[in-house]
Amino acid sequence: MSPHKYTNSPQKPEAAKSATRLGFFGLLAEIVLFVMAVIIGVRFLIMGSQPGIVAWVLFAIGAVLAVDMVRRAIRAVRRSRAAQRLDE
């Protein structure tokens, strides 16, 4: 097992483990944005004087973020399983 195969160096982007990727912090940012979109959407939906379309747009954005979070989580699990198979 060479150390160049499992690197986090930004000089090796072809290794698919580059420091320039968002990774874990991107997932945290998506969670925060998802929660904010849902909370603001509920607030717009509850307030009668505000337009309801804004709430539905925010719910749609939240749904897209939720799907992307699930996609990222599944991808991370697959990568970790693949890495475990390589280590064995």
C-alpha cells in the first residue's frame, strides 16, 4: 500500500480524495440550509399576509437539498465500504 494512493493532498485531484472537495463541510452546510428553508417556509405559510408561493418554493428547495443529502450519504457509505475492501 503506497502512501500516494490514499492522499488528501490537493496536488493529487485524480486520487478522488482531494482537499478541494467540500466533503463533510458541504453536508453540514446542506443540513443548515435545509433546516433554514423549512423554518422560513413554515413561517411564510403560517403568516396570512405573506404570499404562499414563497413557502412552496422554499419547501421545494428543501426537498432538493434533502435528496442531495441522501445522495451524498449513500455515496459516502459506498466509498467507505470500497476503501475497507481495499484495506483487507
